[in-house]
Amino acid sequence: MKQKITVMVVEDEKLLLEAIVKKLEMTGFETIAFADGDKALEYFKNLDKLPDLIWLDFYLGDLTGDVFLKKMREILGKDRWAPVMVVSNSATPDKMEETLKNGADKYLVKADYKLEDLVDIAKEMTGISK
């Protein structure tokens, strides 16, 4: 049996988190959901297998996406990593550049995409065909 692809979703808006998780699961992904960035980081400390993708909101209540990525790097070290797509309400060139420099693979503005488009991007990033 083929192993399911796992997406960790870190989004502090609970209704949006639920919608993202539901859409991903309807598409065939397994999900790990966190509404709190610090709890998501804590999860990495005792992890055998990394998620196949991390769907990360930039503005979390307790920290920002670039800080999350730096802390994730501290926990995982330089040899372990998972692809990260940052999804934010806004973007400046400096914020995007800093976030990509800190390890994000993509930086996407929520207003530019429908949820199903973001799920399609997640599929592309994990090697699932559309």
C-alpha cells in the first residue's frame, strides 16, 4: 500500500486551518495541524519522519514565519529539512526575500489564490500530479 503524503499545516486562524485541513484530506493528503507556531516547533523535537510539506502561515499569533523557519532550522539541524510553502495575507519584497533565505521554498499571497489553487501547488511540491 502506498504511503500517504503528509502535510503539516501551521495556521493560527482556526476556521481557515480547518478549511485547509479538510481540503487537503479530501485530496488524499494526511495532515498534521497546528494553530500555534510554538507547538508546531515542539512537534519537531521528537519526530522520526518529517512531513512531506509544511504549509506555513507567515503571521502566527506567537511568531512570524521567518522566525519559525529559523527555530525549525535550530531544532532540525542543517541536514534535515522539509519543503515549506509560506502563505501570507501580505508580502513585501524584503519579507519575501528574507523568508525564502531562511528556508521557505515558496512564498504565496493568500489573496492571489483560491484554496484549491494552493492545494494544487502543494501537490506539485510533493510530486503528486494535478
